[in-house]
Amino acid sequence: MAEGMTVTELADTVGMTPRNIRAYQSRGLLFPPTISGRVALYSGAHLARLELIASLQREGFTLAAIKRLISTPSSYSAIVADRRRRFRDGSSDITRTVPIPEDRIRSLLPDLPADLTDTGLAWRDKTGQLVSHTLLVGVGRMLSVQGVPLPLVSALQLDAAHAARALGELLRAHLSEHVADARSHDDLAKIAVQLSATAFEIAFLAAASRDEQEPGTVQPA
């Protein structure tokens, strides 16, 4: 499975049939697989999309509505925001992790660290499979599809991982000194993470959308 999943392996993983998966693909709900020789290979991003489709169906969405949501998420901003909130607080029924095709990634990005788990972007599950967060895989694929070079996508994700690790170390060092109650410690850690994520989002959006301007100035987010 390191190089990718066949349609049968993907179907077994998500509890569907290959016919279901091909039907979703024909309806435009699932993007095409990569072709290796004569074999169609599916990735963790396909798994994440199928989990999303199944979750929305359980909430009562029709396939037509799901297609509109996936195609034009801005039209469903309230739904998207709610699902992001539920994913963060642990009440979402969508899996948080997806398998990573480790060998395939290394063939495309040979300069990655020897052990991908050192970055914090990925970790090994109980079976030894390399996995990562659903959101991270989805964002990486979206950037790649839009033409962002894979090395740049990798660099962006590595920078984010290092920033997250540094934040974690600071929280452990400072909160443990000043907060004795474990529950309060956890609450403050969550608040700090949300504030930091918001600050990074604002800064990244400003930098990414910045036109020609004077050095040191920042456009409103």
C-alpha cells in the first residue's frame, strides 16, 4: 500500500464497493486516480474525500448537494466552518488521519528527511503505516493541483511542522511553571494553539496576496 491503493484496497478501507467508488468518480465527486502501468492507484486524499462524502450522506445531504459543496465550498461557508469546528473539537465522525504513500513521495521528493516522522508531519500507526492528518494531505494535494511545485509544498509543510513543534515546546516549558491544574493547562494550551494558528493564517494570507508594496508594510487581512 506504500505506493498507493488499488480500487479494491480503497474500497475495503472505507467500507464501500469498487462500484460505489467508480460511481462517485463518474459523478465528479472523486478526482481520478494516478495510473501506474495499467493499474489505477488511489491515495490518502481519495480516502479522505470518500470519508467526507460518507459523512455528509449520514447527515442527510444528497449526492447532488455534496457535489455542489465540494465544487463551490464558498456557497456553503457556514457548513464548512461548522465541520472545521467539529473536526477540531473531536466531534466529527470523519477520520483524522489518512495513509501516506511513502515510497511514492520519496520518489518525487528525494531530499526529504530520512525519517519523515522527525518533522512531526507524519507518524506511524500501530501497523507501521505512515499516516498524517487528513487536512494536511488535502491541502498539500490542492496546492499541487493548482500548480505549486511539490518541493515548495513540502517546504511549506515542513516550516509549519517546525513552527508547531516550537510552539509545543514553549507551551510545555511555560505553562507547566505557572499552571498547576492539569485541566486548566490543557484549556490554555488549546487557546494558545488557536491564537497562534489565527496569527499564522493572517500573516500567511497577507504575505501570499501581497502585491507590489513598500517593504515592511502589510495589507489588511
